Amino acid sequence: MLFTMQSPFEITGEILKKILDYSSDEIFVLDGEQRVIYVNSACEKHYGLKPADVMGKYNLELFEKGYWKPSIVPLVFKQKEPVTIKQTTYIGAELLTTAVPILNEKDEIDLVVITSQELQNYKSIKTDKEMMPINSANASLNPITNCDKMKSILKMCEKIAKVDSTILIQGESGTGKGVLAQYIHDSSKRANKTFLKINCAALPEDLLESELFGYAEGAFTGASKYGKKGLLEVADQGTLFLDEIGEMPLSLQAKLLQVIQEKQFIPIGKNELKKVDVRIIAATNRDLVEMVKTNRFREDLFYRLNIIDILLPPLRERREDIVPLTYNFLYKFNKKYEMNKIISKECLDIFYLYSWPGNIRQLENVLERLVVTSEAIITKDDLPELILHNTNTKTEYLLPSTLDEAIEHVKKTLIVESFKKHKSSRKVAKDLNISQTRAVKLINQYCGDVEE
């Protein structure tokens, strides 16, 4: 006689979803048309995307956006049997991915169940049908973003990469100007040539000049008896990235202008002209327009550099990138230090709310510290006091989970930030293109009573 026990409750679809969302492995389910019909919450740490951003999308659409490489789906549809490969996601996760087809009575694929585990937990694993992923070092050079403003910037960069116009990238310190310059170079016809970077703020004037233009043997005290090629000559046919161009002395600005205009220069201590074909990308966190007005930056050089200008937004204006960037750096430092730290949801919420005055560079530095100093799970208690004391963690400011909450969150953020900047309902109304009556109402709602 068999003994059976009645389950105290039925496993409903909602309960099953909760169970799957607690899985540390990523779970994707595709239908016979290769459309995503289910994905659990682990996709957020692998791609920086919430399930709602993935559901209903076709696998090819996501693959072409570069979220992972290579794709396992064509293999499983071709072979109609389980397939296992290595994959790399665009935020740096290395995955061991298995796709299992579910066939109908006609031997056609009805569903494909795909599971992915992070390879850092399986350092020596090998599979019979292993496919090597793209080189993770190269993948990390592509800017990581889910932000529409940044996506527009990247699309523009793909266009301007095809020409040789000089580019000026502006933005706060730590916003990724160097990464964007490398991305433009890698997308250009010069991609197989040299990409050189020099920080104009890191070297004194005489050393900066010799590094850029080179010198003849014995040109000055301490010079090499063999002379030296300058970076302009070394970067011939390639790209020279001049970081912190606002710190370049006026005397060198004139020589740089000659290079841009005439594609030639004279090394220190020589009389002969050197011709070069080099693309110049410059970057600065300074206000060059103001520096031109005060005669600290040459006006003619500014307009030569500013043929194509790009303004990178600070991290606080692209908050949808905080989660994917966090996981990118988490993967990076876990791999570097041979660890397997994970980060709590509470920390991610705090990261989302923090203003990040040091931008992406600050986020990267914080993640390195946390990987090194925390226990297995990075919690709120591990965070630096600077972040904890400068973050509003009231529950009404946490990540929105519904459409109404998201709309309210965006509305409040726009009003609060605009009023902090302008201190006037009239200016807020103009800034947000709303009536002053509505601006006063919203300011009173979100910022307290205001009398004008």
C-alpha cells in the first residue's frame, strides 16, 4: 500500500516564478520562433537588463545588440539536441550555457530551455562542443550602456569613425572619455593601426613637447644621444588621443594647430619637416569656451578641435547604466583576484540612488575595494561611509517596480533636480517646457512650499 502526503499548498505559476527568480543560474525559454517567452531575474546581473526588457524580444534582436557572443540558438535549432558552449556577455560575464530543445510529435522544436552558469565557478571546465567566446579584454573596450542618450552618442560615433575629422570629447572627470576615444578608433579604418594616449596634465611643458614632437640627438641636456621619435610620428596612420587638452600650455597649442592644419611638424632640435597622417581626438573636463574668453586656450585651436563635439553625460544622468556597470566591474575584479563575490539588492539600490560625483571611475574604484574587503556577499555594511552618508535611502526613492512608480519617480527627479539648479518656478517651467502654474504645484509637491 502506497502512502501519499497531500501538499499543504499548490505550486502556482506565481510561486514557481519566485522559485526560478531565486536561482543563481540564468534561465531563458524560447518558443519555436526563437522569441523569449520567459527569463528569470538572473539576466539582470549578466546583461544589466530587467526581465521586462527581454520578454517578447527575438533572440536575434538581442544578439545583434551585442548582449552576448556567440549565440547558442542557431546551433540548437540546427542539431535539435542539447548543446553546450562558452559565452561572454557585454558586461564581462563568462558563462557556460546549455540549450535543451523540446520537440513535438513532428520532431519540430516547440520550446528551447537555456540555462547559463558563471564560469568563474568552474575554472577548468571543458565541454565536447566548446566554442570559444570573443576575447573578453576586447569586449570590455565597448562602452556599456542601456541609456538612450548614450546609445545615440554611440550611433553618432560609428558614423564619425568613418571620417578623419578631429573630435573633442567633453565631460566630467571619470565619465569614460578615454573608452569612447578607443571605441571610435576601433570602429574606424585606422583600427589596425596605432592608438596612442597622452595625458596633457601629467607632464611638464618641456617633457610634453618632447613626447609629442620628438627630438634630435643632443637637442637638450639629458636628451638621448640617439634622439627620439615623438608620439605624433609613432601614431602615423593611427589615432592620437590627447586627454586633458585644456591643460596644454599655449606655446604647444600653436604647434599642435600646425599639425592639425598642415599634417606636419618640426621635431625639437631639427630643421626638417615631418609629415604625418594622424587622427586627433581630444578630451577635457574643462570649460574651453570660458578658457578661450580668458586667453588660456587658443580660439583657433578650439575651433579646429571642435569640428565634431561630443558631450558625455555624468553617471547620475544615466542611472540605468549603474547596474550593468556594477556587474561589469564585479566580474572584472572577481576574475583579477580569483574571488566569487556577489552583491546584494540593497547595495544595488543604494548605488542607484547615489550621485557618483567621480562618475564611472569612482564606481570602478568602489567595486575593487568591495571585492577585496567584503565577505562572500557584499552588503550595505561594506559600503564606504562617503556613499552611505550621501545617499537618500527612503523607500519611496528606491527602484520603481511598476509603470506608475517609474513615471512618478522620473517626474519627481526632474522637478527636484531642475529646482535645485534654477531656484525659480519660472525657470523650472521653461526648463521642463510646462506652465508656471504647474511648475509651482509640482515644486510644492516634491520640494516643499515655495513662495514667489
